[in-house]
Amino acid sequence: MKNYIIHDEWKIIEEGFRQEENRVTESLLSIGNGRSGQRANFEEKYSGDTLRGSYVAGVYYPDKTRVGWWKNGYPEYFAKILNAANWIGIDVCVDGEELDLNRCEVLSFYRDIDMKSGLLTRQFVARLSSGKQIEVRAKRFLSIADQEIGAISYSVKALNFSGELSLTPYIDGNVMNEDSNYDEVFWIGVSQKVAGSSGFVCMETKKTAFQVCTGMNFAVSVDNRPVAPEFTVVEEEKYVGSAFKVWLKAGEEICLEKYAAIVSTLYYPANKLQDATEKALKRAAAKGFDKLFADQEKAWEKRWETSDIRIDGDVAAQQGIRFNIFQLNQTYLGDDERLNIGPKGFTGEKYGGVTYWDTEAYCLPFTLGTAPQMVSKNLLLYRYKHLSKAIENAKKLGFTDGAALYPMVTINGEECHNEWEITFEEIHRNGAMAYAIYNYINYTGDREYLAPYGFEVLLALSRFWSQRINWSDVKKKFVLLGVTGPNEYENNVNNNFHTSYMAVWTLKYTLEAIDYLKKEHPLLFEDLVKKLKLKELKETSRWKKIIKDMYFPYDFTRKIYLQQDGFLDKELIPASELKPEDRPINQKWSWDRILRSPYIKQADTLQSIYWFEDEFDRESIERHFDFYEPLTVHESSLSSCIHAILAASIGRQEKAYEMYLRTARLDLDDYNNDTCDGLHITSMGGTWMAFVQGFGGMRVKNNQLHFNPFIPEGWNSYSFRLNFREAHLEFKMDKSAFSVFNHSKANIDLVVRGKQFHLPAKKELIIK
Amino acid sequence: MKNYIIHDEWKIIEEGFRQEENRVTESLLSIGNGRSGQRANFEEKYSGDTLRGSYVAGVYYPDKTRVGWWKNGYPEYFAKILNAANWIGIDVCVDGEELDLNRCEVLSFYRDIDMKSGLLTRQFVARLSSGKQIEVRAKRFLSIADQEIGAISYSVKALNFSGELSLTPYIDGNVMNEDSNYDEVFWIGVSQKVAGSSGFVCMETKKTAFQVCTGMNFAVSVDNRPVAPEFTVVEEEKYVGSAFKVWLKAGEEICLEKYAAIVSTLYYPANKLQDATEKALKRAAAKGFDKLFADQEKAWEKRWETSDIRIDGDVAAQQGIRFNIFQLNQTYLGDDERLNIGPKGFTGEKYGGVTYWDTEAYCLPFTLGTAPQMVSKNLLLYRYKHLSKAIENAKKLGFTDGAALYPMVTINGEECHNEWEITFEEIHRNGAMAYAIYNYINYTGDREYLAPYGFEVLLALSRFWSQRINWSDVKKKFVLLGVTGPNEYENNVNNNFHTSYMAVWTLKYTLEAIDYLKKEHPLLFEDLVKKLKLKELKETSRWKKIIKDMYFPYDFTRKIYLQQDGFLDKELIPASELKPEDRPINQKWSWDRILRSPYIKQADTLQSIYWFEDEFDRESIERHFDFYEPLTVHESSLSSCIHAILAASIGRQEKAYEMYLRTARLDLDDYNNDTCDGLHITSMGGTWMAFVQGFGGMRVKNNQLHFNPFIPEGWNSYSFRLNFREAHLEFKMDKSAFSVFNHSKANIDLVVRGKQFHLPAKKELIIK
């Protein structure tokens, strides 16, 4: 837990240079535009502790898996989002002395990112060993208006001397992943060129053969007057630079505007990359920094318009929620169904930077609520396109006849995690895939998604469950053995309630889908039966048997479902009785001790209760919450949000607020002491859910929005917005009323605290 | 499964050169003398497939563990027995053309190892590309009479030409482990010297700083006349050689006698190594090959005298049992309690070459029966000396107050496996440690072992179980959660019968030990109480509660104990119904599928029933055998032996024989297709057990030997020998009688088929 970030409604601010927290600040102030992203590294050389990281969307490397003892079916690689060419580099020398904040006196230092516009700003005064003082002001952003472009404005002022300043802007492809399993370099140089003030480096990834071309050009001015120095090009392997010198008088300021282009073979054929790079650089140079930035501001304004959440009366909370929304919007734009939302986005390398069930469970609600419908559909199509790989994955494990097991981690549809207890057993993720289809259709009303896409996925999932579940002669019930629930602090357990529940629900939902298709699209359904070789009677009759006779471990005394068969055999001592020095247990305890303990990492039984709350009465939800939450240590970033929503739904407002705060400022306050590795991007979707579904009490039932709002103590008011089908609505809650403004042209009916309301277009509804 | 080894009573023979099986033959014909050992590699260069391996006892390297995802408590290294300097090397050139059996025509080829004397012989005729033919006869052994010495006799005859033969005997320290986790070289050169016909290379292991000095000298003769050629020394990093040339006329034969010395800092201070090497070389040269070999024969004769098993009427079985005994005797001499019996001995690198519970469970009975008592005691002392490390290991996992968890794999007492489900959970090994103490005392009668050593270990083990077991409120019983039994095809299960049984038995046995010590050695016990901070009343009263109220999963219908809580939830399809193409399942199925299957790798519930058969009546043993054996795939080399003994004990003679054959010729016939990696040394102890306890029906009860022998159909007779306390006995079984000859000076009482017999010294007992 840290507390050095200055509270501000729109900015994330570091004041004073905290070298020891540099990696944390680098993560927090990351910039991104959905196509690439970058940690808040320095432009000039820095010999102190830093994780230099630039990442390009969709470009990965299948790094050879590292395991102790190979077993059949293990994934062969762990895909890594690659650290890509450094495009921000500018070496600075003052009369021959290199600027390096680790080796000079830093007289003042300030850095922030303005979330309104995605602008990263840094300003400092440094005294070199020669005694010469310079002031540097650096600004940069990755454009979301023109996603191939990054721009930097880098100014150096000679404060107390006249002298020669030499600058070398460069592109450097000599980068490695810190988490490379075998210290491999993943990039091969393809071509490079540098002439005058522009140059590029084009590189290819080993094995996957992605190409990325990174180019730069720049313009120089002194005290706002353009100057044309002489350039000396520097060329090394995978490196191009262009050095120049300027004589500054004391008080004069040189400004370098450096533009970068980053293009990849995801969007161009390899032989057009260089051309695309040059074109992008021309566009950038033609506009210049200020005009590019004006476009950027406008584009961000549009994004904020539909997704901003405002809180009056709590700056820390305001900063927290905006930070979450901002980072989600920097990571994923939703315009390319080949991309997804990595757990660290573009802010670090940990977890391989690829797709987990987090997307379906924690991010989809955010895109449904704040982005055009196509964005959410693209997230679903990503999985649809991976279906054949998921079927192949299941086949490797011994499943047949089109059963699919989606990977625990993936980029291209292939499994690439490396622990059997996760890849083979944490199969509830298949349930999340099915739930996402349901959630999308429930929110958007787009049932037509089923026929071309959704049903095919549902069928493959149901086939998996049908084979994975077996009949227990001794229980006279169907059982689901050897699974790992969302609570990874237990694994290889039998009859995990959540997994079994998701399995049975998926079978039911697939049956519903069949009924719907047969009724509404009989011809299409016939085609699907043929294509997917569906033996309807045989397959569905087994599903129906499973639905009827599935075993769920249950405690008849406490009247609660049990997380798994053996849960009550454990010593159930509440987490509150743990000694502070034992927490977080995942850093303090042996894995063995954690596994045998009753402590829960994140919502497990409560995850399905959250998803299917209508199937449980309020007392039952309370019983489960009161049993499981005290045993939960919330050591997953995905835990608090679900608990916040459930707490709100049973009227525990204080608990809901406590849980919400944990998720909202998780990274800003570095709760788990791991922000240095990058941000928890997917859990930011959970924060949004906690707000809208927790405080707002938002649900969608029978094609209608429902609300059950409350306002945390100490806040004056809050507001959020939602896209819902044709409508765009703004909700505001204060101490006295809940109001809804309908910004759209569509009339809408909605339910607030159980009562129906009609809200015409462009009108406001105020409920006291 | 392979079948190319020629059947012979004393020799393991390869006839004809099978290049594709070279690694298998290299394993099978390995030589060893307890101090070092070596695969049957060629002296001359060989560019074909080979695993060059020489290994020195007790010299290891803590190779950095490779795991996918690090968790607290994981062992930091996986200890590797190191591939050490190659001491057999002799480069051979005929008129400038190098001899390499991979690059010339092999006209005839023969290799064998004579188990009577540990002599490896090879003979071949090769036609070089020049058309010149040579005949090579090579013999070598590692002396068990002088364990620092290896000797080679290498003869080359010019068959169809006269020409220049050049030979370069060398020592080469540029070796690597094939299983090095990060392709590291583990050895650093310390010193080396070569002059005339002798030289040495002294190297040190990284991190562990063991030093090994490997020296050579040699003598040359032509047609038995000593010659003195001119030597040209060759020196490179970690390499010394001495080249010379001889002119041979057609039909003449040159013979090189090369002696090697291998000494390590296990036995000398580092500054004395060179001296020790030179002295050993002098001893060798003074004796010469023939005299050294005569000593070797005599020493082996003595070993065979007490350990040989003879079978009349079945050469394959005879070869099989001798091969097992021979390899055990090559691996472990029992004269140094710092050494132990690795699962591959000196024959390969797999499994790290270090100590598993195999030693206690499968090898101790062999040493008890065939070797002086001190040998078995040394095996126990090895663990006693590791006790503080076992306590440290348990501490890392969260246990306190002197509880000990012995490592799953170790060399120096520290855990060095790398899978959590094994290191943290396969804790039944602690039971094997306790059982070994019981077994040793039961066999030898040496109860005095308890006071200085055994009790301290038992107490630490009982403390572990006492903490590891917890009370289940729902079962109202004590439970043992999250364990892996000997059947590693299930893991992280609850209430594994075997583990729980061993735990409870250990508590009982420790209580017995306390009673004995209090009664027989009250003062010693008082000291132990102080030293070990035993709170007798408090600690033992919890043990007694656990003993009284331990939970064992039980099927009241079948009247059998269950392998674990959820075992009956599985689909119990007998292994005989598996398709042939699905076996062995550990090579054909995904790990996931194996875990969910009912198939058993090796005796699990049956392991404790074997160990404590007197606590089960015959019908109960039959019920358990008939339930578990059909589900057992015997994919561990340690499986068949236990099943053979149990089958014999319930009168299933055919089954016993089937199981015995599987274990006896496991490596010779390459049953599991993995002999290429090295031999299954520890399972060879199991083969001996299967013979003596299975066919012989040998047990020790109340300080007496018991027998219940039978003879497999098709055999004429068999005989084996046993050391039992003061007595040395020879047992013979044929179609008509079971006879016992008492070779010793001690009278002895024994029980055969339930009847008491008295056998005076030097007399024979014949029972029809």
C-alpha cells in the first residue's frame, strides 16, 4: 500500500522524484491508444531502476514453456506480448555531459498524466556535475485519433549557462522482455534507414513472423523559432538515430518535436509497412504537435462523454473511478475483433499480456454499458473465431465430437498457460464464455447473434460439459471431478459449486437456444444441425439427465452450497483472525498451507450467485455471503467488485463501499504491492461494475433496465451514463433524488426500486 | 518392450551392433563400484547416438529449479548427480583415419557384461573407408576391491594391412548434463597436468565446490611385448591426452592398458587430491590389469556368496534376478552413510539421481537380507543426519515445534523436487521413514537404535502428523487433507488411506518407543525429553485422540478402505478394458485425463496393507487386492513387486509370477521404453523382495524368520540366502522340498508354513 499519488479529479500526479517508486509511477502514467501502449519511461537516458516497455497490440511471441516436469497435454508455449522498439528515445548532452536523472541532482520534478486527454507531462530542473542547470519540459501522447502516431514535445532550457546542447532522437529495437523464459531476444531486424531527421527500424518476431515498423521524424526550434541544424546519422543493428547540436544562450530553450509511427503486419502486408510508416510520419509532421494534440483532445472528449462517472464530494474516489475508465479506454477500442484486453494491457509484461476469462466476466459489462454494441460483439467474435482451436484443445485432453475447452490464457486461441491445475482444471472459464453470450444478448436484445455465432459456441461448450461430467454410482448423481474454481487457493477439487453450476446452466441455456432457433429460424437451425453434426435427441437427452440429477455439495445445517466436497473438513477460522504479518497469504505462506486453508482468493460460490441472483432468494444470498465473505482474503484484483455488488444487493452499504474502494484505487494506492509490474486492467472493468451495479443497483431483466441506487455516506452526488439499446441515459444520484436524463431520441421504460417509469426522449425523470 | 538381450545365466549380452538401441545397451551394461559408475560408452570416438555418462558418488549440483509459476515454499534447486570427467577416452587412428563405429563398416560386434566379476567386454571387427580392417577387444571394470581405480585393456589388431596406428588416451572434463535446466556447464577446471603417459584433470563443481580429480596412466605392448613409444602430450581446457604412434604389421596386435583414478573431496581434503590420484595410479600400475582384475573377481565372489539367487530351469528368470542384484551391488556398498541409492544409480541422469523414499521402502529389505547390518544402519543414519534439514523443510511450509517433513528427493537433506503436488503433498514418505526404523529393528532386533537415533526421528515425524492432521467438524473425525499417495495418478486428494494409515501407525509406534525408552532407558529418555523439548502429556494426548478418532474412507458395501474420499465417484472401468493404443496411459493420455481416471500407478492402499498385513485378515486382503489390482496399470517400476508379494500371500501363485516377471526383467526387456535413460535401480530392491517375500514367503515376526514358500510352475528349483542376525542361511526350494542350510555358527529357530523348526549351526533342515 502506497499513498504518494496526489489526489486530483482528472490527473494522476507525482510530485518530486521518487526513484524507488519509479516502476510504480511508470505503470500508473502509462499511455495507450488501443493499438500500442507504453509505460511512462523517460525520453532521455536513465540508468536507475526502470522497466522500459512499449507494446504493440496483437504482436506476440510463443515463448517456450518452462515447467519442472513435462506431462502430456501441457501447452508448448506461453505467449508473451513483446516489448517492442523504443520510439521515445532522445539522448541529451550538455557540453558533452550526458543527462541521466540517476546521475545528477534533481532540483525539482513533476510528472502527471491528464486523463481528459491522455497527455503525459514531465517537468524537471536538473543540475549536472558541471553545475550547469537545465529545465526540461516533456509532453507526449499516443493518438487515439490517428492510432499509428505518437508525438513528443521535448524542451530543454539552459538556465544558468550558455553552451552546446546535443540531442540524439532515436528508434531502438534492441529490446528484450524481462520475463523471457530463456533470455531470448524475440526480434530480428528486417530493414532500417536513417537520413536527415527521419528514420525507421523494421523488425520481425521470431516464429510468429509479425513485422512491426517503427519510424520517427522530428523538427527543432529555439525559443519557438524553427532551426535547421546539421544532422549526423547514427546507425547500429536495429537502431537508428540522428544527432545534432545547438548552441544555447542562457535562458534560451530548445524544443524538439518528435513524431513516431508504429505500424504492424496486423494492418498492412509486410511489403507496405515502410510505405505506411512514411505516410504516417508525413501526416504527423504536416499537422505538428499542437494540431495532433487538438485532435486527441477531441477524440477523448467523445469517449468521456459516454463513459465518464462523476463523484462530487470525494476527490480520491473521483480520481479512482476515472483512472479505471481511462485505462480501459486506453487499452481496448473494440474496433478489431482480433484484439482483446490483457490483464496488464500495454502497461507491463506479467501474465503474458493475453486473454483470460476476465474479459468475459469483468470487462464485457463495461463495454456493453459505455461503448457501441459492436465493441462488445467484437469481444464475443474473438472467441467465436477461436472455436476450432478450443475444440482442438479439448481433443488434446481426450474429448471428442466437437467438445470445446477454451484456453485459460491465449492470444491466438491456443492454450498457453503452464500449470496443469489451471489449464486442465480451471474449466469454469468455459462457463464464462457461455455467460458472456447470454449477457450480451440480455443487454442488447440481439438474439440474432445466436444463429450465425453464439449457438455454435454454446453447443461445443455443452458437449464439453456433457463429457466432462460423469455418473457417480455411489452418489447416484452426476459429478464433476478434478476442477479448480475461480478460487485458485484450492485446486483439483471435486464438485466445485461454481463450476458445476455453470456447467448445468450452460446445458440449460443451450437447450433454450435450440428451442429458440427451431421456432424462429427453423431453416438456419437445420443447417446448423448438419454443419455441427448435432444428434439432437441423443445429445440433449443426456444434457437433460445431467440437469435433473447434477450433484451440488450442500450443507443442510447452514443451508448453503459448498465450494467443493471437502470444504467443511477444513478449519473454518475467519480471515479477520489472521495475523497481519501473515497477509497477503500468497506472499507469506507456502502454497501447501494456502491450499489446505479455508481462505478464498476471490468470489467462487459467490460468483455464480452474483451471476444468477434471481435463482436465489435474498436470505439465501445473505447466508452465502455471510459464510464465504469472512473467509475471503480478496487477494485477486477481481474479488472486491463482485463482493461490492452482492453486498449492495443485500443492503450492506458500508461493506459495499469498503469493497468498492479496494478495487477503485487498487493500483493508485498499490494495494497488493505489484503495480510496479503493470496495472490490473481487467479488474478495472470490475470497478465499473461495482459502481454501476453496486451503487446504481443496475440490472437488465426482461429487456428493461432496473435500478436500485444508493449513495455512499460522505458523497454529495454521483452520476454515470449508460448506452442501452437505442437509448443513451445519464443517471444522477444525490442525497435527495435519483434522476435520469434521456439524451437520446428513443423513449424508454425503466424500473427504479421496483417501480415502472416511462422516460421520453430528451426528458428527465426525477425520483425523490 | 524389447527382446534383443541374449539370455544367459551370468552375462548380459548384445550380439551384433544395434546402433538404434545403443542408449539402452549403454544403460544395461553399466559398470559401478559404489564410488563411481559409468554407462557402457565406447572408449574410442563415437559420433552416433550415445549418452556419455560417468558419475561420482555424492557429487552433485544444485541446478536452478525450472517451474512455470513460482510459489512460496518451492524448492530452489533440483539437485543433479553430475556427469563427470570421461576417463575411458582413447582416440584411435589408422593411417590417419579416425575410428568411429558410426562412420565405418562394422563386420562383427559383441558386447557383454559379466555379472560374476563386473567386467565389461567389447569385441568388434571394423572396415575403415580405406578398406583396412581392424579387430578391437576392449575390457574394463571399476574395481570394487580398490574403489578409486578403473582399468581398461584395449587391443587393436591390424587384420589385413600394415600401417601406422596412433592412439590418444585422454581424460576429458568438458562434459555436460543432458538434463541441465539451463544448459549450464557445472564444472570449473582447477588444475591439470600431463607428462609422458600420465596426467590428470582436477575440477570443481560450481556452487557446491566439490572437487574431483581424475587421472590416468597407461602402458603399451605389441603382441604382449612392452613397447615404449614417444608421447606427444595434448592439453586443452579441462582436457589432457597423450598421443603416440606404433607401426603394426598385418596380424600384429597392440594392447593399451589404461588405468584411471577417480578421487573426490568426499574422501580427501582438496589439497591432497592430486597426491591421492597419483598414489592410486601407482597402485594400479604396480598391479597391472590382470592382478587388479583378479582382486575384482575375488571381491565380487564374496558379494555373490551372500546375495546370489539361483534358479534352475529358467535362464531368463535367472538372468533377470542376477541382473537386479548385480546392479544394486554396483550402486551401493553401504560403507558411507553420506551416500544413498539413487533411482538411476550411476547409469543415467534422470530423476536427478538422488534419494527418494524408494530406499526405505524397496531397498532396505535387500540390504537387511544380504548385507552386514551396518549397511542398513547406514541407510537409516543417512536420514538421521538429515533430520535438522527435514525440520527446516517443514518450517518453510508453516509447521512448528520440531515437526519434520523429509524431502521427496534429496542429496544433502534439502528438498529438491519441483512439483508442489509432490513436494508438499506426497507426505506418505514420512511414513516410510518411520517404517524403515521399525523394519530395521524388527529384522535386526537392534532396539538400541531407538535411543540415540530412531526416537528423535520418530518424534519429529509424529509432530508433523499431529500438526498436519486437523479435526473435521462435519465428520467429527480427524482428517488429512490435500495429500498425494504413492499413486501419483491422483493428487491433492483428501484422506488418502495409505497416508492416513501411515500417520496413525507412526503415532502409535512413537508411543511404543516412548514406553520402551521410559522402561528400559529412563535416564536416556529424560535427556531426550530435555533435548527435544518433549511435552509428553500434551503431545501424546493429542496423538492418542488422533489414533482413536482418525477418519479412513470406507466402502461399507464392498467392505474395503478407499484410496481417498472421492474414489467411488470415478468411473471404475478395469484397466483390462483399456485399448492397447492407450497404454501406457502416462505416455498416451493427457495428465488431466489420468487424474480423473480410476487408474492406479502403483500400490497405494495395497502398500499399507502389504506393510501391515497382520492387521488385515486374509479375506480382507483378498477383497482389497481384487478391487485395486484390476484398476492398477503398474506404470511405476515399484508397482509389480508389492503386488507379487500380496498375490503370493493370498495364494494367487500365477498372478505372483506374472507380477514378478514384470519387475525382474523390467530393464532387460525395456518394458516401459525408458531404459535408454538409465536403469531402475531402486525397483531392483523390489524385485529381490518379490522373490524372497513372494516366492519364499519370508516374514519376520517376533524375532523369528517365517516362510511360506512355493515354486513357480516350470522351474525346477530355486535358492536364496539370508543374513538374519547371527545366522547366515541358504534356502532351497524344489518340486519336492524346502530346505534350509545354516552356514553360520549360530543355532536358529524358524517357522515354515506355520510350524516351528530348530536348526543348529552348520546343519540342514529339509521340509518335504
